[in-house]
Amino acid sequence: MEGIEKLLKEHPFFEGIDAADLATIAGCGANVRFEVGEFICREGEEANCFYAIRAGRVALELSAGNGDIVIQTLDQNDIFGWSWLIPPYRWAFDARAVEVVRAVRFDCSCLRAKCDGDPRMGYDFMKRFAKVIVDRLEAMRLQILDMYGKPTVGV
Amino acid sequence: MKVRPRDFPREDSARASSAASILARDALPALLAALRTRGYQLVGPTLRDGAIAIDRIDGESDLPIGWTEEQDGGRYRLRRREDVAVFGYTVGPWSWKTFLVPPETKLVTAKRDAGGAFTVDAGLAEEPKYAFIGVRSCELRAIQVQDRVFLEGPYVDRGYRLRREAAFIVAVNCTQAAPTCFCVSMRTGPHHETGYDLVLTEIMEGQRHEFLVDAGTERGRELIDELALRPAMIADVEGAEAAIDRAVAQNGRKVVTDGMRELLYRSYEDPRWDDVAKRCMSCGNCTMVCPTCFCTTVEDAADLAGKEATRTRKWDSCHTLEFSYIHGGSLRPNARSRYRQWMTHKLATWIDQFGVAGCVGCGRCITWCPAGIDITEELAAIRRSEEARHGGH
Amino acid sequence: MESQLLESEQTSLADPMATRPFRVAKNQREIDGTHTIELRPADGDGFRFAPGQFTMMYAFGIGEVPISISGDPARAGTLEQTIRSVGAVSAALCKVRRDDTVGIRGPFGTPWPVVPAVGNDVMLIAGGIGLAPLRPAIYHLLRNRARYGKISILYGTRQPADILFRSELESWRGRFDLEVLVTVDSAGRDWRAPVGPVTTLIPRAAVREGIAMVCGPEIMMRFTVQTLLDRGFDADQIFLSMERNMKCGIGFCGHCQMGPAFVCKDGPVFAYPDIEKLMRVRGI
């Protein structure tokens, strides 16, 4: 368990976190590894975990009929998975390892119970996730603008 | 500089002034003739299209003698005067920029050979030598504002420089102002200060009809000497000044210029711009009549055989949608942003760009706006709007 | 080199509105609708410019448009311009063939701060065709590599097929003294590099301070600046290249005004504090 705690301390998501909280959260974590091309989760499946990526690249994909589209990639020091926070707890995309991925996987039924039991910790944790969600949302806004697209008029 | 005797005490009004001379009313043709003899094409006020235009003239008879105008926001009417004043009006829709920055200027002609290569002829035609007759103080200041654009930046507009340097300026001090005038607020008139070759002040007292004339340059002085004018008396000078003071009193509009630039920089989001946008038709009249507006576009044309192509510079207006066109659309897509650009340019950004305001208080934009939008009122409204919000700065 | 750069900043032309004929040496299609034209002056005289400057390119009988110079400032006598076909003039310029003649006026405008950047780490951030105006700065930095600290090139574009100067980016990425990160807004599964806006590359870059040179759509630059400031870059060390409609390039036509600035002569490269407020006003 101490090993997980040490890994989490190096991850920016947990920067500045209360030591006792970190120990609690680390108790829900486990080291995982995904091979190239392996799916980490699939759209529509039950979301019962999130991942803190330690190394490697994860592609978030949506199936668009004529092929799968990569909508975002996440790398070392990123977090992915917030579907566990909000009912009905289902993944909204596929996640696939583009490179060998090493991550800490958090079991969220364990984590949800701990957060419910300690609202102060739960609130701190929620704020960290809110930042991840907002960053992701801002990035997505820029992407959907199609700002490099060919203009319809010009000289 | 006011026309003022230099070497005599003011109370000695019976003695001659060494600085100024008197040009008899019937000697005006001789002055114009002397300019023509020197090779100048005369340009001056003349009746055209129901207004006092500025155009090429042949002589005194083309001047709008005995005419004046009534003007106010969105309104202009010619009217007969009860006298035969030569310069008894103010400013009309045209300004001297028509001759210094013509509405259309051919920039280059490119000729293409059979192989597809082309050569470029900058077509540096000989520029006309103009004598401008009857330039008002605000108008001369406007010319000096445009000098900063075309002569004093990193690049010089060659054609402008040639026309400008050649132009002989016969200035006129205003002895009456229009309700749309605000040169006093802008500190651009009605007294001429510098930049003229000759300056006239029309004196009409009873049967007396003369011009006080003074030279601002050596070539102006030579002309006066050639005409063998009688020296002005101190009384003449004082009479002229009293007449000019009438124009000061008649300035019909006022603006507060203190802090004007900073006010406008703080007011990009003022709701007043939405208000003026409802009235502004984006017609561009204000930019066409403005004596300092310098924006242009370039039009390209080629002959049908594709052998010869021309590039023509034309007046443009920031009130059009196309003006700020960039790939993807217009950067100023509505009247609000375009009017704001125009007025903020005149009264604020111009000062940063060229060291002076882009407005000389001539009032043309007020008169020739079909909606009667009044730049002085818009500025005052913006000031009131800010004061209402913040209790003033 | 430095003195040359400074010299060409002060370029002044006898008749700045008279276009100068250049012969097309090569027309290279880069990506869909974007071409790089290599030009030589028809009069045989040289052509010098500083990285970041632009020219007014003239297509015979059709018109003139401002186009960034995309070539190497050290290759005297050769002018490379990268043009995206977005209208009549740019489309005509994209179609020129070897030995055709086009007109050039310039170079105009302010350069990238490659001289003040000496001794510093440098981050270059480009979006879409915004890589073209930065390429002369990249050439200059690499030619004078020893004089600069760490260099990161961050590039974002729409999709993998729209990566400008792709083979060059790949060869730069192979260097040990340069970091190149590329991201796209969307991609298929065969794309193994990042997907996301260019702003997401900034926290990953090796350069963490120093001078940032940014070129791309205005909205991309706004968000990029914010991310740079969040990362601790000094506002006055961030430089942006602005784009406006220009008819003359020399401050006469009035079209390119952005508040008090004329983008043609006060820009196109601005230090961020000089245009920060203007970038926040819509429709300015």
C-alpha cells in the first residue's frame, strides 16, 4: 500500500492533498498495466473506477459509424474516468492504450463510500475532479470550434 | 498665430502694420491671375449640385459670391446672402483632400507579355500644381493631419508629397461659423496659425469691402510684393480680429476634449454604441466628407486580352462591412462596432497613431449624416453614460 | 546575421505601392488548398527579410493579399511564401506555375524577437497554417542553435492530413537538440500522437520559461496565452502574430487597424502586453 501512496504523491492530480486523505485513497488503488491496443474501458459499460496515468498514452474514442474517431488523448500525469461520479455510472467512450500504459486504478465503490463517510475529503476530491472536467471541457470546446477549418469566404 | 502687427504698439492704430497688407476687393482677380501666371491650377469653393463644393475654378467669377449656407444635423441648404461677401459661408461636403488624396488614383499599370511575365509601370505622372483658394483654419489643420499619415510615417506617399509640396495655400480666416462648427473646442480655428502661403480676412464694413492679407511663406510674401498692396493699419487688423471673434462666438457645437482619449478607451462596451447603432445607416457619408479620413482600398482590373492590368486606389469607408473583411467574415460585423471604430479612431486612437486627434471640428459629419448623428453629442453621451455608472472619473 | 536582421527591419522602398515582379521557381503543394511558392526577383537583385515579416503578393489583374514569408531568411535571393487558397487572389496564387510572374511588395512588418531571444529558452506554438510565419524563425534558431537554450515547437492542427511541413517537422523531431510536439483536433485510430488542442501540449513541453512565439487563429492564441501565463511565462515574453485585412501594408489604407495599432507596421508581431486589452474587445 505504501508503494501506491508513493506513486500518487508524484502525480499532479494529488498535489497538496492531505496526507491522511492520500492514505485513504491509496487504499482503493491498485497498479495496472495495459498492452498496446488493449481496451481499458468500453462505451456503455458500468463505470466503477478511474485511472491516474503514470506512463503511456490513452486514446478516448467514439465509434462514428465509418470508423472510430479519437477525440482526445491522455498521457502521463493525466486522470481519466469521471463517469463513476455521476449516476448511472456508465462509460461515455472507449478508452484504448495507444502505448503500453501503466496506471493506478481506483475502485470507486470503495472510494464513493469513503467520500460519503468523510464529506470534507469528498469535497476536496470533488474539487480536484471538477478541475479535470473543466480542463477537458475547455479543450473540447476549442476542438469543436474547428478553428483551423477552411473559411467559407476570403480574398 | 493671429494676424497681429508686430512692430507697433497696439494703441497706435492709425499707423501701418508691417506684417499685414490690404487687398482691395477689386484686386482679388489680380491675386488669382498672379497665381495662374505662376502656373497654378486654381481650386476653390464654387456652387455645384446645390452646395458649395471645392473644385477647379478659372477665376473669381466661379467663387460663390453672395452665397451662404444653412446647415445643421442632417441638413444643408444654400441661401443668398444680403451682401456680396466672397467667403461668407463655412464648409461644404467637399474638402481639399479631394485634390491631395483624390477619390481615385491609379497606382500601377502592369503589362504582360506572351510568355506570361509582366512588367510594372508605377506611372508617376506629373502632379498638378494647385493653388487652394479659401482654405479654412480647420481645413488646413486637416491637411496637416493627413501630412502625418502620408509624409511622416516610415513610408512616404510619393504622389501626395508632390501635390502637397506644390500646393499654394490661400487661407481664409472665418468671420462666421456654422451651428455645426466646433473648431474652438478642438483648438483648430477659426484663426489660422501656420501652414498657409497667404491668409485673407474679409472685411465688410458699410461700403468698405477689402481683405486683410498676410504672408506665411516667402513665396506668399513675393506675391504680396508683386501686387503692390497698401500696408494695413492697426485699425484694419483690429477690425479683422473682431470679425474673427464673431466666428468664435458663433461656434455652434462644443466638446470637452479633456480626457477624451482615455474616456473612449474605457468605453468600448458602453451601451451608447448600441443606441447610435440604431440610428447609423452605415452609409459612410461621414467618412467621405471628413477632411482627415484617409482610408482607401485598391481595385484591380485587367483588359479582356489579359495583357494589361491596373491597380487603382479608391476612397474607402470603415462603415462598410467589407472594410474589415478577413477570411471567414467581417471583423466588425455590425453598425455598433463600425461606428465605434470610426469615432474612437477620430477622437482617441488617432492621437496614439499620429500625435493629434483625427477630428478638426469642421462639423461636416454632422451636417452630411442622413440621420443627423452628431459626434459631439455622441461623445457627450458617452461621458454622461460613464458618469452615470461610476460617478465620473 | 543579427545586423542583417536589423537592417531588413528598416527596409524602405522608393515607391512602396509599386509591386516588384518575381519569377516563380517552384510551386509545392503542401496540404489540401495550401501551397508554398518559391520566388526569385525578376530584376535579379536580392531580397532580404526578417523572420515574421510578410509581403503583399499580387496576382496579375486579380489583386493583392498579405502573405507571410515562410522561407529561410539566410537564403538571400529566394523568397518562399505559403498561401492558403481562401478567395480569388489566394486561389490564383496557389495555381501559379514555374516561370510565371507574380508581384511582391515588402517585406513589411515587425519580426519575431529572435534577436532578444538569444540566451533564452524558446517555445514556438503554432496552429494550422500559423506554422508558416513561424518557420523562418525556426530556421533562424536552428542555424544559430548554440546561441539559444532549450527549444520546443508545439503544433496543433485539424487532423493528421492537415499537418503543414510534415516531413520537416518529422526531421526536426529527430534532432536531439529540439523538442517537437504535434497534436490534432481529431484523428482516426492510426494516429498515435496526441489528440486535443495545442494548449494541452504546453504543460508537457520541455521549455517551461523564456520566450514564447505564438501564431494561429486569434482564438487559439487567446487560449494559448492564458495557458502560458498559467505556466508562469512572463506576459512581456509572449509574442503573437496578428492577422488583419490589409490593402497597402504601409499604414496608408487604414484597413488593418486594431485599436491604435496598425497591424501592418506596428505588427504583425506584437508583445502580448501591447495588445492584451485589444484582444478582449469584440469587433475592434
